Amino acid sequence: MPTIGIADTTFARCNMGRAAIDEIQKNVSVKIKRVTVPGIKDLPVAAKKLIEEGGCDIVMALGMPGAKQQDKMCAHEASQGLIMAQLMTNTHIIEVFVHEDEGKDEKELAFLMDRRTREHALNVIKLLFKPENLIREAGTGQRQGFEDAGPLRI
Ligand code: RDL
Ligand code: RDL
Ligand code: RDL
């Protein structure tokens, strides 16, 4: 049975790890290993440890960059770390970031954090079990959270 790693943060204002695990367990039977770290810059090593020490086949890295300039910088650095960890381990780490200023109010932010997490959980399931389903969706303008952009109409 494959193992999915879940790494989330205490900085985020919603329990993204719980939403991810709920969505995965609704759809497939897998082993899950979860860790929670303080913030997004702590996610790369947490994800790498889930892969190398926890034997995870794929990891979701969940976090919420804040709205300030220093948070955007922090998110960029965290992303670079997550990409580096993927290249070092040859394993997908699906980055699920929801920027605090993407929602117009707290209700919309909570909705977006839940929806983006769940939609990326479904991507993780496809990557693991049905990669051909992603090929079918190639070029269709998929987005996670708000509405899909859709394909170009020409
Ligand atoms: O290693 C301890 C912290 O440096 C680390 O947890 C950081 O990710 C925390 N952090 C910031 O220092 C910051 O300026 C976070 C943010 N911004 C942020 O926007 N989102 C976070 N962490 O999850
Ligand atoms: O690992 C899961 C996602 O983080 C990853 O697929 C990203 O490449 C998705 N993504 C963004 O998160 C984003 O803010 C993309 C864009 N912007 C973008 O402009 N184009 C993309 N992906 O193909
Ligand atoms: O087209 C509107 C949004 O998709 C665009 O603003 C994205 O950059 C928003 N976004 C992020 O900022 C991010 O960190 C997205 C993701 N991650 C993501 O994983 N999937 C998205 N948008 O659809």
C-alpha cells in the first residue's frame, strides 16, 4: 500500500493537513504519515524526511504565506526548498500554498484553503494511481480553489 506524506504548518490559519487527509481517505486506501512544522520554510526538510525516513511515495506540503512583502519572499524561498527536495529525492512534493491575501475576507480565505487543499489531494491521487487521467486533462486550464481558467476558445 502506498504511503502519502502530509506536512503542514501552525502558521496557517486553517487546518490544511486535516482537509488533505479527509479528502485522501474519502477516495483511496493508503497509509498516511503526517507532520506539522511551525512555518513554510520548515516544510522542505519535513517533506524530505517523510520521503527518506518515512518511506513516503509522494508528499503534500501545505502552507499559508502571509500577506506582507517578507511573507511573499519567505514563500519564494520555501518553494525553492521544496523544488530542491524534490530533485534530491526524485519524488513529487505537491506544494499547496494559499496566500493570505488571495481571499477577499476570512470566509473566502477559509473556503480557498479547504478547496485548494482538496483539489491538490485529488491531483496527488492521480499522480500516484492514475497518471493517465492527468494526460487527459492536459491543456484544460485547471486551477485549484477558485474556478478553472479553462482551455482557450479559438
Ligand atoms: O524556521 C522558523 C521560521 O523561520 C519558519 O517557520 C518560517 O517559515 C516562518 N515564517 C516567517 O518567518 C515569515 O516571515 C512564515 C511566514 N513568514 C509565512 O508567511 N508563512 C509561514 N511561515 O508559514
Ligand atoms: O505542486 C503543486 C503546485 O504548487 C504546482 O503545480 C504549481 O506549479 C502550480 N502553480 C502555482 O501554484 C502558481 O501560483 C502554477 C502557476 N502559478 C502558474 O502560473 N503556472 C503553472 N502552475 O503551470
Ligand atoms: O489564476 C488565478 C490563480 O490561480 C493565480 O493567482 C495563482 O497564482 C494562485 N495560486 C497560488 O498563488 C499558489 O501559491 C495557485 C496555487 N498556488 C495553486 O496551487 N493552484 C492554483 N492557484 O490554481
